[in-house]
Amino acid sequence: MSTPAATKRDGFADGGARVAARARSLTKAYGSGETAVLALDAVDVEIERGRFTAVMGPSGSGKSTLMHCLAGLDTVSSGRAWLGDTEITGLGDKELTQLRRDRIGFMFQSFNLLPTLNAAENITLPMDIAGHKPDREWVDRVIDTLGLRDRLRHRPAQLSGGQQQRVACARALASRPELIFADEPTGNLDSQAGLEVLRFLREAVDELGQTVVMVTHDPSAAAHSDLVLFLADGRIVDRIERPTAEAVLERMHIFAAATAPPGAAPDPDPLN
Ligand SMILES: Nc1ncnc2c1ncn2[C@@H]1O[C@H](COP(=O)(O)OP(=O)(O)OP(=O)(O)O)[C@@H](O)[C@H]1O
């Protein structure tokens, strides 16, 4: 059994109650001198607990960098970030590893399942590695919500892409993390399987009370969220509450037109 990650109080009255994650003036530069890239430019953001937040923006706008910095997967150049009331900027590697393992769930485009383990073993793997006993009742609820009950003994190769992503979703939920980060979770799926995964993420928020942050390029995927944050050039430039796919697409076209050089032809696909 491990000891909990060290915490630093941020001094805010609501602490971690309403806000699952937060950043102030978060800045991330890659490289230095003339070749330096400002991936995040003094970002202020709050991720509300119990909500489904989508992060959108053109390629290179800083979506993955923001997610990585909020999840303690990457260091920041300046600014501060908190998970609940724990300040993660300034934590050491060991504390960050513990914090990620104990308090954050991850879902990636490539499902990252171990081929030699069956679905049930993959779902509880992070907890097994950490030496944490799974909460059986919760894990059963996650498995039933995701419709994986009759697939538990199957190995990844015996599952469809959509089923594999559902296992990855169950693995992210299994430890009942404070926050789930999903990076293009439907990117490798056909539209039907992608839709299923989005519905499950929605259910994870509505039925299981989880908090989800999803990076996506797809306006119809973003339409499953409660709030879309738009990034451009490392800044949050807009937001839409209760988004529809049409509203998201329209906003992306407006940004593309505003940032296109004079006389440039309209971008047929402003999301990439
Ligand atoms: N390890 C790195 N070294 C140097 N530059 C990097 C590195 N990682 C990201 N960048 C740069 O930082 C900027 C933001 O990258 P990031 O991956 O966060 O964008 P993104 O919005 O997630 O893009 P995409 O939609 O293409 O995944 C880009 O200009 C990118 O080239």
C-alpha cells in the first residue's frame, strides 16, 4: 500500500469541491531562442467537477499540451495547476506518478491494452500494479454500464475496436478517479463504435458522477459534452455551453476565417 501524494493547499475557499482541476497563467514553451514554440500562453482554466468538458482547436493549438500539463504528465514553464486542492506544479516525479495513478484516469486513441491479459485483467491492471484493492461494487457497476459483462474473459484481439475502447474506458473509470482525461478516444473507431464510447463517457458523467475532459477534432463528438473550450495559439479563445455539432462547426469556421491570411482560400476543414 502506498502513501498518498503530498498535497499543497492553494488557499481557495472551495478547495477541490466544485473544481476538479484548475490552472492559472499556465505557460509551456518548447525549445529556446528563435526556435522556441509557445504551446500554452498564460492559460487560465477551471474544469468543473461532474461535467463533461471538450477541448477543441486546430492542430498545434496546444490541446494535448494543456491536457498533459493538467494531468502532471509534462512540466510547465511557468504558472500553476491544481488537481482538486492539490497543487501539481512543483510536485516531484514520484509524487506525480502517485497522483496520476491514484487520482486520474486516462483514455488514449490507441487503447493501450495488454494483449496477453483478458478484459477483466486489463480493467484492474493499474490498481493491481499499485497494490490497491478494487472496489468490487463500483467495478461491477462500471462493467455493467459499459456492457462488458459477457466479454470479461476475452483478450483484446478477440474484441472489436469499440469493445476494446470500452475496456479502456472501464480501466480509466475502475479506480473511480477524480478526473478522466480522454485524448481523441474515438479517433480509431468507426462512427458507430465512436458514438457508443461517447455515450458511455456521457453516462460516466450523468450516472456515475465522473468528471471527463476530452480532446477532440470532431464537432459531433464535442456535442456530447457540457462545455467546449476552444484553443488557438496556446490560448483559450472561446467556449460554448451545451454545444450542438452545428454550433461547434460554425464557431470553427469563424476562427478559421479570422486567422486565415488575407486573400487565402477558405479552409475546407478548419478542424485540422
Ligand atoms: N515535445 C515537443 N517539442 C517541441 N515542440 C512541441 C512538442 N510538443 C508539442 N510541441 C509544439 O507545441 C505546440 C502545441 O502542440 P500540441 O500537441 O499541444 O497541439 P494539439 O492542439 O494537441 O495538436 P494536434 O491536434 O495536432 O494533436 C505545437 O506547435 C507543437 O509543434
